Amino acid sequence: MDREMTPAQRTSYEVSRRKALGIAAKMGLGGVAIAAGMAGRTAGEALAATGLPQKPYKITFVNHVTTNEFFTPTIYGIKDACTFLGCSYQWTGSKTSNVAEMVAAMQTAIAAKVDGIAVCLIDAKAFNKPTQDALSIGIPVIAYNADTPNARLSYVGQSLYQSGYNIAKKWLPMVKKGGHVMLSIGTPGSLNLQPRLDGYIQAIKDAGNPVTYDTLASGVTQDLSDSRIESYYLSHKTVAGMFGTGGGDTQSVGKVSKKYGLAKQGVITAGYDLEPQTLSYIASGDLTFTTDQQPYLQGFIPTLQIYLYKLSNGAVAPANTDTSLAYVTKENVKTYLAKSRFEGSTDAEPA
């Protein structure tokens, strides 16, 4: 007898199913493989239905904040793609956006002659040489989450500057004219964050400077971000808006908003990503909105692109993939609160 799903499980399943079908469509795998997987076949059997073989390609993912919970669904995306395709992966890099550590991780992967590298290009120049070194010996390099236009073959992630610009256009009309706002950034200059801040600022200018603003370097650890953003508020209690550019500082903004009742005072708060605590602040009304850049796809798609590139001997070239921009508000947050592997809130596979 089939197990009956609870409403929460059904919501999770429907979100998972929609995203799975979307992944298949984006990757050109069609419905055959997904249908096979949902029919209970093994990954190998599902892949065989597409006419593609499993391959033991070794793929290295170089990340700038390896322990940050934002990337939990990214890792699940990598794992799921590897299971499906027969590949294996290594998750490495830096815990604190240390570029030298990331470059060293790339060099180690190149020396090991892995089959592909995916890397967050958070610096405009530091990754140019290792990228060229990898490509020169036939190792494909794909950027994910953060990008700079070096010789990498493709970028998989959000359009960072445009996302910042669009998000600011959403919150600007909500903030009282002439108000003062805080714009936070975990690591100033880092290419996964700075373009978003630049987008915020340009949107303010293009709107005729209806607000004034401060920028705050909130730091790379959650404790530091919490402390700095709370300290900023305590010294700027008339602030009309507080806006993060990353997952950590957005969570901090929500925490401060809840602690001091900022939503009831009309302070607008927003930012990025779907950390569980951030979603709880959305649900309670303490955070106005956040944005979903689909981190699961930032793991799944690079893995698949490397697989296809290797399998086709370069004939199937990796393509830039925008993982989109979706707003999460109190009105639709229930969908995201349901336990889902695609959002990183559970490691359970979809039913």
C-alpha cells in the first residue's frame, strides 16, 4: 500500500518534482530519465534510458566558504549528479574566503589531473593562471556562484550585479523617501558579493537618490556579522532600511529586526538566500523578503556540464546558466519551509 503524504510532505514533493523536471529540461535530459528515477529505477538504469553511460570522472569543487550552510544544497546537487552520472567529487577551498587557499586547492586538483574543476571566482585576477594551467592540459574549468570573465568555459549562477539592481528596485519604493539605509557586505571587493552591492548603489542613483546610505563590512563569520549589524543599528536607530548582500548578513539583519521589533517600526529589511533562520524571520514578518538563487543547481549543473564536456571530447561545450532570481516573502515562504533536499533543509531524497 502506498504511504499517504502529509500536507508538508506533499508540498515538499511538489517543489522537488518541479525543480527536478526543471533541471532535466535545462540539461536536455528530457523527461525520460526523471520518469525512470521516479519509477524507482537505479541511477544507472535511469541514465541508460537516455542512452548515456555512467563515467567515473573526478570533479573538484573549489569554494570560498566551505562550511557555510548556504552551500548545503549545492553539495546535495553535486552528490545527486554524481550518483546519476557515475562521477565522484571533492569539496575543497577555504572556510574564510582566503583566495590563496583557493588557488592552492586548484593547483592541487590540477596536479592530480582531475577530470574537471568548478570554482567560485571571487577575485578578478588570482584565478587566471590556474584556470589557464588547467585548460592547457585538458581540464575543463567552470565558474559557479561567483564569476569573472577569464578563460573559464562557463558560469553557473545568479547574475550578481543585476540581482542587486533588481532587488534594490523592489525595496526602494518601500522605504520612506529621504530615509537612511544600511547596505552590508561580508567581504568588500569579493566578486560573489561586491557586484550585488554595486547593483544596490546604482539602483539608488538611477532612482534619483531617494535615500542616503552607509555601507557596512559585516565580516565573514556569523557571530561577527551579528555583532556588527547589531552595533550599527544601536548607533543608527532611525535607520529606515537594512539590506544584506549575502546569506550571513541577511540572517543578521533578520535577527536584529526581530530583537528590536523593527518591522513594527516600519523598517524595511531584505537580502539574499534561504538559510533556515532567515526563512523563519520571513515567516514571522521580521524580514521583508529574501531571494532564492537556487544553490542546488549551482552544484548539479556544473557537474553535468563537465560530464558532457568530457564524454563528448569537448563537442558539448559548457554554457552560461543563470540560476534565476526568485523573491521569498511572508506570502509564499510556506513553500520554502517544507523540508526539501533541494533547499538543503533535509538530506532525504525526494519520495
